[in-house]
Amino acid sequence: MTTEQTADAVFGLLSNEIRVDVLRAVATAQNEAEQSGGGIAELPFSEIYERVDVDSTSKLSYHLTELTGTFLRKGDEGYSFTHAGERMARFVLAENYDRPAEFGPLETDGTCLFCGESALEATLHDQYFVVRCSACGRPATGYTVTPAQTRAHDGAELLEALKRKQAIEYELVQRNVCPECGGSVTTEVRAASETTLPDEVPISFVTIDECQHCLRIYSGPMTYSVAYHPASVAFHWDRGVDIMQTGMWEFHDHVRDGRWTAERIETDPPEYRVVFRRSAAALTVHLDDTARVTRTERVRSRTLD
């Protein structure tokens, strides 16, 4: 039988430096076990005592008792992580509780969705990654960035790392999986006229993807979320474009020149069609009322014009 715990009680368990050090020690032991081809590491009490700066075995025993059940589990050979313990240990080891390091402005390829100019710059704004148009001053896109990312990568390398992370996360969202917590995602399709987008932006529909568990929201033009679907990835790859290495702000020119389009083709129930055009070929993607892909087809572009 499980016991309900409040969030303040759970996080209160980590208000002691010794307990945080215990999690670090278990994470290090797990890393060592995995490098040697082992499975889940169970760290004996004596080994934890050697790895952690603590005054006495009785004090360590007290702290282990407090951690066990929430962040640690006790097995026959020692202590190992629970799900919460591993997530928290990774967060601590990556120092993602710190502020991201400042970067930019970095020049990047792409087009402003509002004015059509290509003078885009990436920078950190309020601890978020933002690509902004230096011509009209409007944001081309915004996304989360972690302190670990900004420490591990710099300049163009940081941009490429962010592109890959964004692509992988949106591919998961299209599959109804929240990249943040693994929970389920629900999607609402809205006509662009129902949003705050100005009339000059050539977008017909946007999707609002919301995790029902951690409340993370992903939103953007319908064509962008579909772009990371495997059928689209393969279609563009066959034509020399790696979508998984392409940032959303680099999609804007496809929308502005009409190569990427989205339309509602049925109303009861709603059904949508997204078309990706490239050279003499096109990929049509049909979506249901939740913006999930139901079928795809490669066709000649001229048959859709």
C-alpha cells in the first residue's frame, strides 16, 4: 500500500546537504555499474559511508531512513534509486537549478514570420532561448534552455543542440507523450483568426498541446508539429533536408511562400490536411480533430494546385 505525500514534505527531505550527497553517491555508483556492464547498482551502507562526508554511522542511518521510500529503495545488497530519486539526482548533478549562462546574440538562418526578413538572432531572454528578428524586433520563436545546455555547448554548437532537442520533443508530442514527464498530451486545434496572431501572418491553424499531468504546453502552427512526424522526416531526408536538425524558425519561409500549407477539409468531425511541397513532389498528411496523423501520401505537387 502506498502513502500519499505532499510536495512540501517530499522536497523538505532534501533540505539537508548530507542527503543530497547521498543521492550523488548513489548516482556515481550507478554510473560506475553501467560502465562495467552491470545493472541497477545497490550501494551498501558501508560504501555510502565511505563516499559521504558524515560524522557517524548513526547520523547516516538516520538520513538514509528519511530518504528511503521516496528517493531510495532498500534491497538485499544496499540502496538504489526510486524514480523520484534518479530524476532528482540527475537534476542536481547537471546543476539545472542554476541560471543558464548568457549567450548571444548569435546570428542564425531562418525567416521572420511577421516581416519576412532573414535578420534573425538567438539570445537568452528571461532564462529562455529566444530567436528574434533584428529588423522588426518580434520574436521568431522561443523555447526552454537548461543551464547544462549552455555550459556544455557554445555558439553554433548550442544552436544545433537546441534544434535537436526541440525536434525530438515535438516528435514525442505528436505521439501523445509529454517530453517533460511522460504523461499524456491533449491537443486543441484553433483557427489562426481565434488567436492573437496578426492578419499578415500566413497561418491557417495552430495546435495547442497541453500535458494533463505537468501542464507543460507546446504550441505553434499545425504544419510545424506535423513536420517532425516520421513521414515528413523521411520525405525531406530523401530530398536532402534533415528536419531533425532544423529549428522551427527555419520553417517560416516555407509557410510564407506557400510551400507548407494547412487546411480543414471536413467539419463533422473536423479533419485537416497538411501539405509539404518540395521541388516537383509533395507530401500530404491527413489529421483528425486532435491533430494526430491518420494517413500520409506522397503525390505530385501539380495535382494539389
